[in-house]
Amino acid sequence: MEIEEEAVIVNSSRLKSVVWNDFDRVKKGDTFVAICRHCKRKLSGSSTSGTSHLRNHLIRCRKRSNHDISQLLTRGKKKEGTLAISNYNFDQEQRDGEAVSIVRTKFEQGHTRDGFLNNGIANFDNRRSRLDLARMIILHGYPLSMVEHIGFRIFVRNLQPLFDIATFDGVEADCREIYLMERQKVYEELDKLPGKISLSADTWTANGDAEYLCLTAHYIDDSWQLKKKILNFLTTDPSQTEDMLSEVIMTSLINWDIDRKLFSVTFDNYSTYDKIVSRIREQLCQHRFLYCDGQLFDARCAANVVKLMVQDTFETARQIIHKVRESIRFVRSSQATQEKFDEMVQIAGVDPQKCLNLDNSFYWNSTYIMIETALEYKDAFPLLQESDSRYAMCPTVTEWHRISAIAGFLKLFVEVSNVFAGIKYPTANTYFHEICDIHLQLIEWCQNSDDFVNSLALKLKSRFDEYWKKCSLALAIAAILDPQYKMQLVQYYYPQIYGDSAPDCIDIVSDCMKALYNGHAIYSPLAPNGQAEASQVGANNERLTGFDKFMYETSQRNNIKSDLDKYLEEPLFPRKADFSILNWWKVHTPRYPILSMMARNILGMPMSKTSLEYVFNTGNKALEPYRSLLRSDTLQALMCAQDWMRDEFEDSKASSSTVTLALCYDAK
């Protein structure tokens, strides 16, 4: 660019800012212009404009040799605070083919106590920033490919030109590095646990035929807090046999060094898992790692059995539910039909409380709401059929009776599932009375005179009985360990369930309770801190087992009351809505040292493993499509690390309203 004749170059030697070493200040009339000596670009040179825009230009100037720009960044006015980068012209950069070029100038960055740049010596930590980026991606589930998105790279460049943005492969490696560091922390936490660990297994699916196995550890820590951690997220082959899957799970337990600490496993209610559980239990019993020979080892998910009974109900009543759905669809097909139906509602004398709506096939509780609402209008639908020949899907009187029975089934299942969904971290004691209520209702429904209702009830009870056979002992013992109920809750429900056989069934629960307590007492006769483990018997203390048993039997002969005896004889604790069973046992651990260790193991069992968002969901847990394309080790790193970091984040929120430091990562 050539300077016009009337323009005058002003002597800039008196100007203090270092930027004038790279600019000519030109006066044209009453206007001052700053002209870059490298690219000849003109910017405002007025004294009222400051110099920030000039420094920003020099940072990005392509024709300038950017060997050291630290002076530009550190000699600005402190009131300007952090570095401001001028707007990025996206279109122009695309035309130049340099849309994601980054200034890679090494400089030392200092911070005042207010966070502003100063003249001191400091270092920009690129590695820490990369790990912070990876940590953000993990925590919020962002796709790894976001680091290659042009918009993201522009944003980061303008925010911090010195940040060396990672490629896809680079951020993938950073995520795996964070996973390994977080894994070590989880490993150390599990190793120091005072009690046992229970395992749950979930099946996930993805696009196509891909299947995944998610293994999660559940436990009560030394502060009596219920915790869970994802241990592995593994890609599985549908063709794998039960033996192969059991070996996969055992390998995971051994790699985490928790096979000796395992108390129970929780699967869905499918017979395909029976052999897997049996093989794992057999291997653990060989090493004497399980209490009572693994009598409580096989637990099944309570929410899952409810969902399966709902599916049975829908399958059996498919045609009737279809009629209800089509009836509602017909009413809502046009404004004229809706108005005509409203007239029939008035003629029938129906007082409408809810609007007719179709259900959402992805959530089974919405089908219950649809049926329940349709029942309010059951007298209006026949009138509509009489007045409109096009309407041919009206249920008969008998079918309306059966729809009412189906609504009764679903209502109970919804209420029980709401209890499961309403507790973020439910302990095992919360399930017994809910499951018993289902049992009693099934017994009553099986006596219904309607063949359709009776047949459906028998089908549901057959499925329920399989679950009850596996889980009733664990459910009952967990309820007994609730000081608000103790043995009395079992004594209340069992006569209603078993009738004349109730005393024998109660004795079975009592004997199992004592055997489980004795197992803890023999292996840890004093258990002052509740830290000894039964697994030690299978390790270095084998020779002391006889002595422990001798001491226990001696105390029995001397009629010394055990923790269990004292606990059961004392009055029930008053029931309260805000009662915390874990806090109660934490306070009473010194009084019941052995029983509290047993309570820690029992109450930590995941009697339901379904997360809150999947309680009413009709499908399986599904993986995001972009994650299903990742390498198996990367996928596991992301899924596990996300779970661990979210747990830390929640803990930080609970302890402080300020969570800024929860996301900080101290690079070493």
C-alpha cells in the first residue's frame, strides 16, 4: 500500500507500547491510522482506541516472524484482564485454506492473584489443557471427533492460540491415560473396603447385532455410604456360550482382585444366566470365598421381574389393548369425531377427569395410563358405536371387564416400580414388603372366576415364583436387618403367603440368618472394626479357623448373647419417613460389631440394578451410535471413566456448593 501525499508518518518513538515496533502511525487530516509493517493492513491508530487490537493483529499476522510474542501478551494494561483475540473471519480463512492454523509460539505466562496476566515468569501447560479437554469429553459423553470439528477448533484458537489441539487419535490416547489413572484410584478404594462387594451385570446393545456386558460393583464403604462403580464394559459375541461368559466375568473379578471379596451377583430374570451363576459360585466356593456356601449368591433384579410380568400381560391381552388403542385413535382422528364423542360422553353422564391419549410404545407405564383413562369413558364408547357405523373396534362388556382387571395388574406394577425409581441408592431392605405385596396380589388374582384373568394370573405367578425361589431369603434377611421391622415383618407376611406352612418357612429364614451370622462370627469372632474378611480363611489364616470356631462355640455354651440375639430382642426402632438405615448401622456398629459387618454386606446387595431412567423403558439399554464405532478398549475407558468421574462430581456437589475444582486435573 502506498501512503497518500497528504498523509504524514508520525514519529512513534515516544509511544510506550511495544506494538509500535511493528506499526507505522500515520496521520491523515485529523485521523490516525496504524499500518502493519509486515502485511500493510490498516487499523485504527487513534490514542482512544488503545493497543489491544494491534497486539491481536500481530499474534495472527501471517507475514510477521512470530518468534517471541510474550511482550505483546504481558505488557498490556492489567485492566484488560485475560487475552482477547479479535473476531475470526471464518469465510476468509476457508478461502485461504488455513481455517484451523494455530499459533504455536512458546511463551511464559504469569498470573496475578486476580487471575490477570503480569510480567512474572509462568508456563502455559499444554498437557494439562489437553487432559482437561479429554476429561470434559469423558464426563459429558461428547464424541471424540469433536476435536476435529472446524467450529470447535476455531473456538479454541480464539480462546487460546497457544493450545495445541489434539487429533482424534491424540484425544483417544489422552482419554485412555485418564482412565488408567482413575482406575488405579478405584482399585485402591475396592482393596481397602471393610466389607464385601456385590456384582451386577447388564446387557447393552448398539446398532446392528453388537452386544456389550457391563459389570458394576456395589458396596457400602467405610463411611456407610452405598456406592457403585462400573468395573468393565466389554464387547461380547452373541454366539458365546455360558461357560465363556462366566470365564469373562471371573477374569474381570481376578483382574480387579475382588474375587475373594465377592458376596453376590445380580442378573436379569432369564434362565440363560443360571449356568453362568452356577459356574462362578462353584469356583468361589472351592476357595471358600462365599458365606453359607453361596446360599445368597444368586440374586435377580426386582425391577426386571416386574417388567417381564408387564410384558406377559401385554402379550396375553394384546388384542384387547389393541381395541382400546384403536378406539382412542378413531376418536382423535378428526375434530368432528371428537365433538361427536364429547356428545356421547355427556349422554352417558361421564364426568371426564382426563383426556384420551395414545400410549408411547417405548414406556409401558404410558400404556397403563391410556387404559386407565379409557376406562373412565367405557360407557361412552358403545354409544359412539351405535351412532357411527365407521367405529367397529369398541370392546364388548366382557372385554371392558377384563380391561379393568388388566388395569389393576398394571397399577400395582407401576406403584412398585415407582418405589424402585424413587430411591436413588436403594438398599436391599427396601424391597421385601413391595415384593410380598405383589405375591399376595398374584395369589388373589389366581382365584378370579374369569378364565382369561385366571389364566393370565397363573402365567404371571409362574414367572414370579422363579424369582421368589432365588431371592426370597435375601429379601427377608435384608428386611430383618431393618431395625424398624426386624423379624416381625417376615412373621406378618409369611402366614398370608404360605398359610399353614408359614412356621416352617419362617424357620428357614431364621436358620439362614443365624448361619450367615455364624459365618461372620467364626471368621471374625471379635470384629472390633468390622474389617476382617472371610476371604482371609482361604489365604494365610487357614490354621486359625479351628481356633475361631472353638472360641465361638465356647461363647455359645456359656450362653453369651450374640449381637444377633441382642438385636432381635430389643424393641423396634420407631418408623420415620426420613429414616436412614445406613446411618443407623453406622451409629450402632460399636454395639453390634459382628452383625453390623453382616448388615454391610447384605444391605449392599443390588436387589434391583435397573437405573432410574430404564424402570419403565420397554427396550434394552442402547449405546450411542458414535460410541459403537470406537475400539473396544477405548469404549471401555470412556464408559468406566465417565461413571467414576460423575460419582466424584456428585460427591463434590454434596460437600460444597462450589464445584469448580471438581473438574480440575492435576497432571503429573
